[in-house]
Amino acid sequence: MGLLSLAIWVPIAFGVALLAFGRDEHARGVRWVALVGAIVSFLVTVPLYTGFQNGTAAMQFVEKASWIARFNVNYHVGIDGLSLWLVLLTSFTTVVVVISAWEVITERVNQYMAAFLILSGFMIGVFAALDGILFYVFFEATLIPMYLIIGIWGGPNKIYAAFKFFIYTLLGSLLTLVALIYLYNKSGGSFDILSWHKLPLGSTAQTFLFFAFFAAFAVKVPMWPVHTWLPDVHVEAPTGGSAVLAAIMLKLGAYGFLRFSMPIAPDAAHEWAWLMIALSLIAVIYVGLVALVQEDMKKLVAYSSVAHMGFVTLGFFIFNELGVSGGIVQMIAHGFVSGAMFLGIGVLYDRVHSRQIADYGGVVNTMPKFAAFALLFAMANCGLPGTAGFVGEWMVILGAVKANFWIGLGAATALIFGAAYTLWMYKRVYLGPVGNDHVKELTDINAREFLMLSLLAVAVLWMGIYPKPFTAAMDASVTELLRHVAISKLPR
Amino acid sequence: MIDKLSWVAIYPEIVLLVMACIIALVDLSSTSAQRTRTYVLTLLTLAVVAVLTGIAANDGKTIYGFGGMVVSDPMGNWLKCFATVALMVTLVYGRPYAADRGMLRGGEMFTISMFALLGMFVMISGSNFLLIYLGLELLTLSSYALVALRRDNAVASEAAMKYFVLGAMASGFLLYGLSMLYGATGSLDVNEVFKIIASGKVNHQVLVFGLVFIVAGLAFKVGAAPFHMWVPDVYQGAPTAVTLLIGAAPELAAFAIIIRLLVEGLLPLAIDWQQMLTLLAIASLLVGNLAAIAQTNLKRMLAYSTIAQMGFMLLGLVAGVVNGNTYNAQFAYSASMFYIVTYVLTTLASFGIILLLAREGFESEEITDLAGLNQRSPLYAGVMAIAMFSLAGLPPLVGFYAKLAVLQALIASGQAFYIGLAVFAVIMSLIGAFYYLRVVKVMYFDAPVTASTVSAPRDVRTVLSINGLLILVLGIVPGGLMTLCANAIVATLAN
């Protein structure tokens, strides 16, 4: 079994074991097994980074075996510079999420932990899959654990949120399935994604495919105007669910654009780039303004996620190296930062059981350590230099200015709005005099929470100060992608 | 003079018939309320029959017997094998339920089920219009009796009556259509009819006229809209064990006669029956999925879900012949076969759960009766959730590959109309996902009404766990079953 297979199946195996043998009577043991599982799953992904060859765009750690002979479907996995860091981000986030749930989840602990571990394996599968059906199976399968996570451990309106999440994302991905089968027939019976990249396609077919993929990936990212599920779902999901959703699940959509839409339908991607850029800019500016007026912390961060993901898609569709690399860096950075923001809100919610900004005030007085962490993450969220949030946004803005000054200017305004809504929230929640009795009784974070937040803080700072390992790994793949996308696939 | 080969073609049927008679006699001396002896004997017989048909299927040989009256081919043998296993599973799930309701006071349930299975076998292996019709009647007459088994129960009797009246009408349709064909072609033999029609010397109008009745009769039997009216009422009204008996294994036999009649006999008329099936499929997907949303009764919801699933299965049959070219046929028909086999597997699991939760004097038919099942028994909630997600067509469960295969058959035709049909089908399965998800929601998100744990006899527990696991395992490695269906269909088409 190769390293990538281990990365996919180890967390799933731990999850299944927890489902089969875990009981609430020995919740303590269940938590430890889950933590060990998450750490082992993370450790098996580390060699993917240390063994990764920079400077080549070829797929690495490739494994290929026949899976469904009838349809020529293969178990074909491999990673390149586009997916390497997403795999590591996934396994890292799972560790953090398991820690975050430690004493918070007391009912059906084994199912909760198992859902996250299995979900982690599925998501790594999405990033590693090089076969259309394998990709689709993992992509869709992620819905099941997430649906259960939201529905079982969510807030008061969880049922609505769970259904909205499921139905919304299923609609998009079912159309993608039709597109995948269409490509299978067009390519003479192959589900190999890499061979689809080379497949010549007419302009109608490309447009059809582009929008079929768009249906799945735009909903997942989510792009304006199909973003409305995200705030509802974030508000109701349990803390861990929100963190994984924002940190990784949104990236499944953005990754889809890189792996499917752009290389398979490059002419359509160029033709419709204006639309993608327009939608991205609306997400950055308009949704940024919407975030400003939110009174619910989770909703605010959810809208801020939509705005930040707007940067990602913007970067992709300006078709230059800075833009695409910036978009990918922004994906990773947003994974760390948004995960941290949601876990921070979770820390407060566990104590006060409210997400309303108005219910807080002066938290810094009672929870100084926590407020320091929160400040770091808030700064990262508005893109302060030296934090992870800065690198990606800066690269995308530079790339955008290169492409067109006005697009760059529009994107740059996001930095202002980002700072506005994040810092304003920080001020209202953390600064000032102690707001009410609840805040007065707050106790500062314990060792577990400290550990969880410091893991994320290290990641955020590391990426902000020394982003080279991130960009170096993806350079060759991005160059190759852009070279590929620049060549028309229309039959002459 | 009947040659030896003829006996080889039907020996599983002979074993079944002889044992059914013996078991009926043995049962006379049994007095226990559980009918353990009859039950064990029946299961043993069915196991033997399943093995016999499995061996014959694995052989891959096609044998015609009794002057072409019956055929023993891989498709038929596999379907027989699956139908037998499905019946075994049904009896395992249904026995505690039936015993609680006094349905085992006589051992009829077992013997009649075996005769129903014999009817299915005859349908599946019939290569002659009359024989197929006889098999169908043996199956349906046994089914009427089974539905009416609780004769002191008003709802069940009403369901039996409805089933009988509508079923008799459907049989009438089918028979009338077959007689038109006989009139036009002068033969009752399926292969003979094929040759005569293919020669093009027969009046097309008469053939299509007969075809309409045949398709209508078949649509009645599989429960495709607009001939679906009986399905919800009978599913809901019949005792749940019997619902499973008529809802699982017979679907396989119905699929077999669709292939025998429409493909083996009437393939030259494909352009006509494909249009009819397309309309039936669209109507079934619409009616089934939309009506299922409104249901509060679980059995009724599953009935509408069956209608929708049959619509999807029929979609596989409409893309076989494109512009007179049959290159897509083996993909299309094997997709449908895979669909129906996996559908039966999933149906067994979902009704198994309903049967399990029913207790003496309590039917557990409402969707809300499943509330909080996850807290009461994670295992059974898991099995039900797997079944529901599979019916909704989500990977990594087997239902996804069934839908994938059918969609692939549609899109491979390369026709814009069929691609549009594929898009329509996926949108309908999105609507379908909603009501399947609702069942999962009730089990996992709602609080339980009773705290009592769920207990089950060991045989039920084991079979149900295997059943659920199989839906998952076949979802992870679906290749084997797909190849099996493909080879079976290829062998059938080659004749």
C-alpha cells in the first residue's frame, strides 16, 4: 500500500473501528483512540511533503489499480503541487478538530469522532483522485458524514441546515456526474482525468462541461450568488463541523476548478473568465459588506469565508502565475485562519452558549490568553503582513493588477472591508469594559484549548513569515497548468 | 420423446416443486406456533435450489428444453439464484413478524411462497408466451393468497382484493397482447416470433397494437406509472412480511419477462417499445418521487420510491437500440439488470428493519416510528441509513453504481434526447434524495419516543447485518456484480 492510500484509508479505518467498538460508557478511551487515529493519519501524510519533488509538474506517489473493469474505472491516485498542501491541511485540521471536541461532545462520542475521521479520509481522497469516478465517489461521500455531523450535534435549527447543505450541494454535483459520463464517452471509454486534459473538445461541448462543473464547484466554494447555504449551515453546525467545512470542504470546490474546469475546458474557461471574475469580485466586495452588518459571530465569519474564497476564484481566472499560486496559497491560509476563527468562537460558545456579538464585551479582561490568540487570528483574517492571510491576498492582488488595474483595485478594497468587519467584531467582543455577568464569570482557556490554538497559531505565523515551502512546491504545477490552459483545445 | 437435456434445463424447478409438496405434507404434522421444522426445511430447500441455479449460471451454458418451451441461460439462472436468496432472506425477516400475527398457524406461508418462487422460475425460464403467462399466473395467484393470509384483518383483505382485481386486469392485458402477436405471427415461441417479425412480412400495425397491451401489462407488474395505482395500497395494506415477499424477488422475475418478451421476442419493434418505456419511465420518476415526499407512512413512501426506482430501471431499457443500431444494447440492458438486482438487495434491508421494529400488536409503519433509532440501536439505524443512502444513489453505496450504469447507457447513445433524459433523471433523484434523507433524519436527529432497545432473533440479526454490509461492500467493489450482469446479458443477446 502506498503512502497516499495510507493517507486516505488510515483515518477511515480508525473511524470504522470507533463506530464498531466505541461506546459512550468508555468515552475517554474513545477520545484517545480518535486522537491517536488523527495523529497517525497526520503522520502518514508528512512523508508526502518530505518526499515531494519540487520542480516537476508530474503526478507523484502515483498508485494505479483496476477497480471497476467494466467501465475502465481505476483506483488511480497521485498528487502534484496543486494538491500536496491541501492533503496536509486536511490531516492537520482533523487533529485539531479532534482536540477541540474533547470535553465538548459528551453524547455519542464515537460517532462524532468517527464521522470526522472518515470525512478526513474522503476529503484526502478527493484531492488525490486522478480518476473521474473515484473523485466523484469521494466528493459525494463527504456529504454523508457532514450531513450527520450537522444534524446530530448541531444547533436548534440543525435539521433545516443539514437538509439545505445536502440538497444544495447534491444538485450541483449530480450535474457534474452527467459531465463526467459525457467525458467518458467522448474520450472513448476512459475516466482518467489526466487524459481528459488532453482531449480536444468543441466549443459547445466545452461550454456545457464548464457550466456542469461550475454547478458543482461554485456551490461548494461557494461563489456568489449560490453562497446562501453557507451562513445557515455554519450557524447551526457544531464547532468542529464549521471548522472542517470552512477549512477544507470549501476547498474541494476551488480544487475542482483547478483540476477539472480549467484544464478540461480551457477555451470555455477563457471565454467565461469575465463571468467568474465578476462573480468573484461581487463575493469579495458585496459579501464583505454583508459581513460588516452581521450580529452573529459565526455568520460573520461565514460571510468572510465567502469573501476570502472570492479571492481564490479571482486568482484562478486571471490566468497568470501570481494569481493562480496566490489563489492556492489563499486556500491553504484560509484553511488555517477560518478553522482557527471558528474554533475560537467555539471556545466562547462552550462557556456562554451564545454566538451573538452583543452578548459579549471585554472578554480580554477575563480571558487574556485567549484574547491574544484571537487577536492573532483576527489579524490574519484581515491579511496583516507576517500572517498567513497576507501572502495569498497580496499575490492575488498583484496578479490582478497585472491583468487589469481596475480588477486589482476592486480586489484590494477587500483588504479594507476585511479589516473593518474583523476588527470591529474583535473590538465589540474582546475590548472595552466587561460587558455582562456571563463575561465576568469566564475562565481562561485550559491546556487543551491552548494546545489546539497554538497549533493553529504556529501554522498561521509559519505560513506568514516563511511561505517558501508552500509556493516552492506548487510552482512547477502552476506553470504547467497555465501553459496547458493557454493552448486551445478546439479542433482545427 | 423428451431428451435428457430438457430435464437438465428445469431440474431446479423440479427440486422446488417436489420439495414444496413434501413440505406441505410435513407441515401437517407440525403443531408449533413458530413452525420451526417447516421453516428450516424450507430454507434448506431454497439453499439447495440457490446453489443449483448458481452452478448452472456459473456454467454459462444456454440450454433449450422441451422443444424450445424453456431456456436455461446465465441471465435466467442468475436471476433465479438471486430470487431464491431474496426469498430466503424474506422468510428469515418475516417469520417472527408472521408468528406474532398468527400467520403461521398453518404452514401455508412457506409452501405458498415456494409456489410463488416456482412461478417466478417458470416466468424466468419461459421461452414461450403461454409458459411465461402460466408462470406469471402461478406467481400472482400465490401472491393474492399471501396478501390475504391475515383474513381477519380488514386492511389486508382490502389490499388483497385490490391486488386481485387490478392484477387480473393486468394479466388480461398481457394475454390479449400476446394473442394479438400470436394472431399476427402464428407462433407462441419467443425466438420464432423474433424471426418472423425481423423478416418484416408481418403487418406492423397489428404488432404495435398488441405491443401496447403487452407493455401495459408489464408496466402493471413492475408498478410503473401510470399503471402504479395498486402499488401504494397493496404495499401499505399487506402484512409487512408479505409486502416484502411481493416487493423483492418478483421484481427480478418481472425484469426477466421484460427481457424475454421485449428484447428476445420483439427487439425488431424496439423503436416502438422504447418510446412507450420512455414515457412510462418519465411518468414513474415524476409520480414516484413527488408523491413519496408527501407520505408519512413508511411502507407507502417505500411504495412510491419503488415506482420511482422502477422508472430509473426502465430508463436503462430505452437506450438499447439507437437508430437501429444495437451496439449499446448490452450496456443498457446489463445496467438495468444491475439496477434491479441491487434494488432488491436494498429493499430487503429496508423492509427487514420495518419488520424488525414491528412487535406484537404494533406495526411500526409510520416514518416517525423510527425516531431516535440510532440511540436505541446504532447497528440497525446504520443498516437502514445505508439502505436509504443507497436508494438515494449516493456513493460509496451500491445504488450509486446502479444509477451510474443507467446514466452511462443513456449518455453513450450520444443522442441529445437521451442526454436530456439523463439530466432529467438526476434532477429527479435529487428530489428523491430528500425523502430518503428524511428517514435518516428521523433516525439520527430526532429523540426516541421509547427508550426500549431493539432485540431480534439471532438469525435475523446476522442476516440483516450481512445485508447492510453487502450494500456497502458492493458499493466499494461493484466490479464483480457488474461483470456478472454484463456477461449474462451478452449471453442472452447472443441467442
